[in-house]
Amino acid sequence: MGGNGMSFFKNELGLTDQQIENKRQSAIMFFSKRFGIDVTDTKVVFNGFEADPATDYRVIMMTGEENNSSKGFPILEGGFIVAVMDSAGLDLGGEFEGTHVPAGTVFAAEGVYIVKRGGHKKDIFINFQSIGPNQPVGTGLVVNCEVSHPEWGKV
């Protein structure tokens, strides 16, 4: 993950500073309600984020699309994130009262995936947020997010 999300919010989503602040406040409320996380707690770090385009994140196959490129469609991603930094981990509240998570666990809110289809086709915007903790496993991370689209619904 690179940057603090401001470039993504402004350049890719076309949001104003006030709209970004509204999303930031919404993310803070989401983290508090769902996970009982106070983003000012010194055990966590809260910030905007955007995926580094150098990761070459892509959709390889998509229903209803003729995928002419073996490389698929590039994806841009950004939103707000909380990361547990304390080596002792963090006890959650909210909907996860009594759950302990280790250092390295992350949570996302107000996230957006943008599938860049190119040419005359419109980009696809898919919203996401953590449905549960995204916990570290080995050298990776188990992503636990719900995604939603205005036409396709929520998964």
C-alpha cells in the first residue's frame, strides 16, 4: 500500500477536500461501530491509502466481458485503513467484542476498487469495507471484506 490516499481520492474519484473529509469521518464512525476501534488509540495507525500501481493488480476474467488481453484489466484501489501496530495486539469492541487480534491486523473502510477497462468502456467502481479483521498469515494477509456495487448488490 502506498501513499495516503489523497491522490486516489482527488485524481481518480474526483472528490473535493470536503467530500474526502466526509468519507474520513464516515470511516472513523465505521471503525468505532463495527470494531470498537478508536482511531486515536496509540495501538493503531489510521490513514487514507492507495494501492501502489506498480503491484500490477488486475482482473483477469470478468463475467460478461470479452477479455482481449491476457493481462486482464488494471485495478486501482484506495480508501481508509486502520492497522494494529502494538506488538501485544488489540482487543476489539463493537460487533467483535471480546475478540483479540494480533499486530499487523488491518481494517478497511470507504474503499473503492476501480476496474480500468480502457477504450470506450466505462470504468467499473466497486465499493468495499472490512466485514471482519484482515489478519496476517505467514507473509500474507487474509482479506475479509464485503464488496458492493449499485447494480450488482453486496457480497
